[in-house]
Amino acid sequence: MFRGVPFSAALLGAALLSAMPALAQKAGPASWQNDLTPVAATEWNYDFAAHLLERAGFGGTPEEIDALAKMTPAKAVARLVRFEGADISQLPPFEHSGIHDPGIEPFPPSRPAVTDMAKEKGEALGIKVKPSGNRRLQPIVDKFFYWLRASVLETNRVAYWWANRMLASPGPLQEKMALFWHGHFASNEAKVRDYRKLLGELDIFEKQGTGNFRDLTVAVAQSPGMLTFLDAGVNVKGAANENFAREIMELFTMGVGNYSEKDIREAARAFTGWNYVDLKFVVNKDQHDDGEKTFLGKTGRFDGVDVIDIIMQQPVTADFIAGKIYRYFVRQDISPELQKQLGAVLRQSHYEMAPLLEKIFLSRDFYSPASVGTAIKGPVELAVTTYHKLGLKSVPGVPDFNLVTGALGQQLFSPPTVAGWAGGQSWVTPGLLLERGNFVRDVLFPEISFLPPDRYTGGGEVRRVAERIRQGMDISTATADESKSGDIAESNKAADRDEDFNTRYGSFRGSQMAIERVKAIPRDTAQINLAGMVIHQDLKNTTQVVDYLIHRFMRVPPDAATRRKLVDFLDKELGTSDIAAAQTFMEQPLRLVLHLIMSQPEYQLG
């Protein structure tokens, strides 16, 4: 059961999954399904504008929806797709903490690798080995663990910065497309281990996400983040690594079954030598296989760009990408005929994304009952949409955005695999529905025992070492393995005092150094004034209030019986149905009823 909410998560899940097809409201006629004819100006209305903002952005306030509804459909779609009238240049850039030191590069793959390097060369990570004394390699080990932790913390700051862009941008489709590409060209911090490379990929998605798909693919393929994630460093002449070649065809462009194993091997040869130095793409010519290759029926001395261009020439590529974009913005099921029509739009535009997006968003199919109110919001979309509809100008620090979305199954920069997130119904298991209700609860009623994860850092091992040092223990004692005892433990402690480094202490000290240098995430709570919202709308009674909240926050309204229960609940909490009589004490009851509204199965749909 949700905290304070009388609904069963299991029942919510069952209701959502079984009722989804029947929940669509305020859509066009059923005959519009699969019809790519543009919706007419005479058919355009407030509900269609709301649906457009819900899918092509992160929802809208009644004022934003009304402004879009007053435009023609073509103008409304152009405003979103081509950013007409939207000055996105005023959005602030990411403010780095200054945590990266040039000496870190190239960052070693493991702690043993960094200590071996130090022993061999006399220095590593920009730090020289101590000439004498105890634990001569300790500063180097500390620095290794420092960067691991600092990069994670800075990546979490990047996620907050991006979430704020999603919330505040006057061009929300730019951010929605960037979120799509982040799941499509997936890479994660756990393997890349450099927030700068992930930020670089995000910059590509932001700048090129609604541009040309061919150019976007080349840019991503040459980005240090993707090169790291798919093991470009070991893809060399004579020992080609097939990871990237396989993924670029299977996941990024063509889909399974449209190429052979030989095509993978030949493509891998073409990508040999592609690598990076710090944040710069390089081609190591001595590691590149410049020999003749046969790929997808064409023969030549191809490099990676040639391979991408040949992939773009395949009809299946445009169909695959158009279908995936359709599933993201419209609905999961797409007929083969409709997918081919959309693929043809993408091919005819030479892979420019804007014509395809305009075709989709203007189509009658987009506003059909099969499309409206049938998409399950992903965790990031759910959080940002909630904040947007509440009228917030920035993402609050309590609850923590990264912890919330992670608990719901989608933490930014942490996709589970190179395939990204599964999405769809995987977002709404009974357990995840429970977490969704608790997220809303924590926004409306913030936790008083909140501990900021970017300050209260490190695992149990790190915290145990920290506590022991605070108790006055020396490093050897504080980092000793508690599972050992007696003579063995004493001998280990003796050996520990003579070692070159202490890994446990390095993990502790590295985390400590990271907290010192990484800027803190602001920990404000959501500034919500529902009472002021109700008074501003001049609402007279509880029925009007519930109807307004449903209208503002839900694209798929609850059934009549649930609506009646919500009104009865607010009546009971206020002790009256007269809003004027309850003005001085209605904020808490309004938050309670909004929590109930946001915990409905329909709230998960957009």
C-alpha cells in the first residue's frame, strides 16, 4: 500500500495494464488510426495541443496548452520541431566542479593496472611514487579512487542540470529527443568512468538530435564516450573487436537479421584504429586496416564513415529508425505498412529528422484513440512532467532526482545495457507502481530525515573505515578485515604496516577527496502552493477543485466513481465543500487529494 494512500499497488498494476486500451479520452475518431493525413485546422483543439505537449515535451500547464491550441496545427508542430519562437540559447551551460586533472589521462582500467604502472614508471595519474617511507604508492591509489567517485558525483550533477533543461527549456522537444537518443545510443558511467565524455555525448544529442540522422550516427561513433563503452581501444588491425560493428547494425541503425556475420567482421575491420586521446577523436593509422573489404554487397578500402554511409543506403535503415521513433512518441504497435510509409519520409528527406517528426505529429494517427492516453510515462518523463505541471521552475533537491528515477528504473547515464531501457509495460510492475506513488508523496510531503547522497557518500566499507578513523584508530587497524582474528589477524596487521598501499584506505580517502572538490547539489524542496493555485482560479467548491486538478495533471481522467470518491475525500478532509470557508487551512488537504490523483493508474499514462 502507498504510504498514506488507500490503494493496492497490485490492483493499480492490474488496472493499468488491463484498462489501458480503453482509457484514451478526448481523441479523434477511431478511423484516424494509421492515417498519416495531416489534422485540419478545424479539427485542432485544446486536447490535441495538450497531447502534443505531453508526447513532444514534458506536458504543459493550462496556459501553455491554451497558447498552442490557438495556433494552427502546422504552426504548433513547427514551434516544437523547429524551435520557432523558442530561444534555447539562454539556457545556462553546465557548471563544472573542476575535478579533472590532466595527469589522470589515460585513466587506467583497474587499481592493479595503476599500481603496476606506478611501479614500472615511477609515477601514475600525474603523481610520482614516494622515494621512501611507508605506503609509497598510497597517494596514487587515493587518486585512482578519487576519480572513480568524483566522476560519479559529477555525472549526477550533469543529470540534475539536464533535468532542469527538460523542465525549463522553451524547446522541450530538443530535450525529449536527447532523452530518446540517450536510450538509443546507450552508454553508462559505470563503464565510461568519465562524466566529461558522457556530457560530450549529451551535447551531440542536444545539438543534432532533431537534425540529420547520418551525421548524428557519425558523431556518436566518433565520440570518446561511445568509443570507450564499446571497446575501441582494443579494435586494432589484425585483431578487430566486433563490439561496435555489431551494435551499430543491430541496435543503432538496421535491426537484427539485416546483415551477416561476415558483414560484422568486415565492418569491424573498417573501424580499426578509431580511438580517442582524452576528449579528442583520433584515427591511429598504424592500427587501421586499410585493406579491401566487402560489406553489405559493396567492396572497397572502407573506413568507419564509409561503413555508416553504406548502412544509410539500405532501405531497412530508414524503416528501422522511423519505427523506433514512432514507438517512442506515439504507441508501441505499428503496422509494417505504416512503418514503411514513415521510412520513406525519412529516406526522401535524406535522413533529416524534422520532416519525419512533423509528419508524425501532424498526422491524424497521432491523435487517434489508439495513440492518445496509451503511453506509459518513463521515470524521467514522469518526474519532469510532475514538476512541470506543478509549476516549478527548477528540479528540487529533495527528493533526490537521481535516486527517485533510479528506484523507478531509469537513472540518467546509467542504462542497464547497450540496448538502453526496455520501456513500455516494464515501467509499471506492482513494485514500481509503489515507488511511483512514494515519489509523489515525497514531493508533496518531503522526508524530514533526508540524507543527501552526494554528501553522505561511499558504501558500508568506506563508512566503516571513516568511523574507525574518527575513533582514533590508525590506518592499519581501521582498515583491517573484521572477518579475521587471532594470530592471523595480528600478522596481517603487521604486514599491512609495511605495504606499498592500502586499498581500503584509498577507497575512503578517494571518496573524501571527491566530496571536497565536487560541488554540492542544491537541496531545496518543491515550493508548492496549491491553495494559492485554487484561489487564483476562483474555484468555489470541492467538486470544482477536484475537476481542476484532474484537468491540470491528468491527460486520462479517472472514471466517474473515482472522481466522486476524490470529491468526498476532500470534503471530509476540509470539513466543508465551501472553498471560501477553508482558505486558511486547505493546503494540507489539497496536497492529500493531489497525492491520490497522482497515484491513480491513469496518471501513469500520457
